[in-house]
Amino acid sequence: MPGAPNRPPEIAGAAPPAPPAAEPPEVKLLRRLVPSHVALLQESWKGGVPPEVVAPYEKALGAFRSGDLATAATSLDQLSIRFAEPRWPSLAEPFKRLRVPIPAPVPPHWDPDHALEASEKEARRARRVAEEQLLLAEGSVRWAAAHGIDAAALEAPLAAARAALVQPGVPAEFYAAIDGVWRDLEPRLPPPGRAGKAPAIAPADDA
């Protein structure tokens, strides 16, 4: 009789976990666009924001609203470079995190993540980005509340985001909460003001 009558049925191996769904690029851009907007509203820009700084933001915003996401991303990259230039006022925490990172040159083995597997490096990077997003959202909501913008409805999603990061990794509910903050805050913000050119000083009469 072919086969073994008492042979247990074969159990198919567990299917590999499905990769996480890719986030829409416009959602990822909003996470940079809105805190950059709040950074341009800081009091440290005395007299208004210089045109060289506000121009890439305005270009990014216009491109974002028209659906030109590639231009929006490039313009935000240019803005982060502007933020890092020493000639401008220093951004307060947490908004200085929007500056382009300029790490000091160090040997690779000094990097604490150097010996990690690629998957672990990516997990740590994702966690750092999430923690940074939470700080930026908290700072943005604090600024809004201190400047007469009704931000009471944003406290609940902020609390949900904080609670989500108590868990290891970056749970999906974290970005569901944070993205809600950015979407709700963006239309409430006033436009960043441009600084006017300094008036020309007439030469003094010799007489």
C-alpha cells in the first residue's frame, strides 16, 4: 500500500511577513514642510525672514500644492541647507533638527551602529526619525498655542503618538497620529514674513 497511513499531514511553512506598505510621498513631505513653516515663524528671525531663506520654502509649498513632489522635496533640501548657514539666526530646539546634518568626519568604527546588520541599522534610523518627528510636532503645537492658534484638538493625537513610542520600534499608530497633527496644523499657520531690504543711507553732506 503506497504511503504511510499514519503519516501526519504536512504543514506548510509560515509565509514570510509582508513588507510594510510604502507611504505616500506627499505624506512624508508634509512631515518636513509643516515644521519648516513653524521654524520660519520663530521670533529669532528679527525683522522677518530673509528672502534667501523663505524663497525655497515658498517654492516647496507651491510645488507641494500643485502635486510637483520632486520639486517640493528638492526645495526642502535647499531650505535645510539654508537653515545650516551660520549667517542666519540659530534655530531653537527642536527646529535646529531641520538643518542639513553636517557630521564631523570620524573613522567608521567609531560609529556605534557600524557593526550592526543592515536591518538593525534601518530599524534604529527609523526610530530616531520617529522620535525627531515627535519633538518637532510637540514644538510646533507649543508654538501655535503660544501665538493664539487654537491647538487644543492637537493634544489628543500628540498624546497618542507619545504612547505609541513607548513600544519598541515604530508602531503604525505612531505615524497615524503624527500625520494627523501635521494635516490639521498646516492650514492654521500664518505665512512667514519676508524681511524688507535695509533702506539706503544717503551720504552725509560735507558742508
